[in-house]
Amino acid sequence: MKVFDGFEDEINIPNAHLTIGTFDGVHIGHQKIISHLIHLASQSQGESVLFTFDPHPRMILNPSEPLALIQTREEKLQKLSRLGLKNVILFPFSLAFSATPAETFIREFLVEKIKMRAVVIGYDHQFGRNREGSLEHFKKLSATMKFSVDEIPAQDIDDIHVSSTKIRNALNEGRIEVANQYLGEPFQLNGKVINGRAIGRTISFPTANIDLNSPSKIIPKQGVYLVRCQMLDTMRFGMMNIGSRPTIEGNIAQNISIEIHIFDFEMNIYKHDLQIEILQYIREERYFEHIDELKGQLKSDEIICRNRSNQFSLQPYSL
């Protein structure tokens, strides 16, 4: 898959078949559009193109309302590549660009620069200045600008009943299996293993402390989860705690930590990258009066996680 950073690189895409959107999460609704786009492009000996934005438009238009992203830029690109998309244009969204009229955007960006020959768009898609652009703009301009319009019918989109907002809500509420269903694959966290306080080793539960790759990444509800993680070219199950570590830090701890205990694994992975797939929510984070109580609870959590891991495979996930 080719990735273009705006129009800094020369764009030469033969018979470009294009769709537009932020595609945060690349959920099953997005996947349906991309699948249709790829099929349409292949029938016409063309190439599929996603015109998307970096950063997310809401981060620019509403900077006072922080937006937690379902995917980092790298995670999105990896997923799009797995789906079989040929080209992605990551356009740098700005306030100046947001003032571009819909017709100007279609003519100057999509037709003149990309030489778009076909566009795939949902019936309710809006774009351009004040979100004035719509399916009707494409239909009106298609004849004079020599491109075709392929509409994703309302029923096809509405039948899926999924949105990035619904996924964020599910993650914030600990409904990880619902989020995974919407995403079509397990929700991911990616980061680097950093030094912790090594307290887990003293109670026979050594953990890897994770520093996420992006401060804008959404973090699910605090609690204990069954996870599958990949590092050093191997995949292992484990259990993860997201929270403030109340038993260790006390009830007023402010910093959120992400710690993983990897089953049957003893290698030193300090400074290594870790890809975490969250599979199930196990329980809420709790405060224990004594370390021995915490240790007993962790043993129970491990039994539950090991039993539930039998529902899953350690093979790499494929869409």
C-alpha cells in the first residue's frame, strides 16, 4: 500500500477510485465501504484510494474538547493495508483547509490533483466548508468533471448500526467485546516497555509497564482484562491492569498505568515494543488492605484469564 503525505509527493494513481473520510477505527462500516471500493476498482482496472485526514478534523475544529482516537496513525495504516487498499492520502487538516467550499475541494483536490475517475460515497456523507458537501455535489459535477459516482445505499450502512462514537462509548464502559465486534478485530494498544517499580516480581506476578505510542490514544475503562500480546515475534496470552494501582499507590493516585503480566514468559523485554490486543473485561480495579489480598486476587484473575483464553487463538488475526 502506498501512503502519500498530502500532495508533497507526486501522486500518480492510474484510474483512481476514491472514497473520503476520517475512518477512525476502520470499523466494520468502513470496511464495507473499502471492500466495495476495492471491488469496483478491480473491475475497472483501477486502483483504490482513501483520502483521509491527519490530524483528525475534530482536533483542529474543536481543540477545547480533547478527542481520544480509536487508532493511531500507524495502527490505521496497518489495518487499511491488511484490507487490501492500494493507496492512502493523509491530508494535513487545518482551519484554512476547513474553509474550502465543497465544489472547490472536488475540482481542485480530487479531480485536478488526484485525477479521480470514480468516487464511492455513503448516502449521508458530508464534507467541505460547514459540511456543505454531499452526495448531491458529486452527482451534479460528475458529468462535467468526468468521474462516476457509486453510492453506498442507506440500507447497507444503516444495517450495520456502528459508528466510531459507539466504539468509544463501549471502550469507556469496559464493553470490550462489543467494541471488538464493531471493529471486526480486537482493540489494540501499542507501546514500549518501560521501567516500573518491580513490585509485581515480589508477589510472583512480574509485569511489563507500557508507555503508549500516542498520548491521543483512547484508553479503555480501568480494570483487569484478558489480553493477547505480540513481542519478539511471539504471541502470548496475559492479563492487563489499567488503572491507578490503588493498593500500591494509595487511593489518591492520579496517574493511569498500564501493566501486563504475560503468561509463561520470563524474558527481559525492557525497551521492546509491545502490541496488545484486548480480548475480554474481567473485573473492576479494586483496593486491597494488604498485599497478600492483592496476590490472592491476582491468582484468581490468572485462573479466569487462562480458562477464557481457550476461546481464542494465538495465530495472528486477519481481516
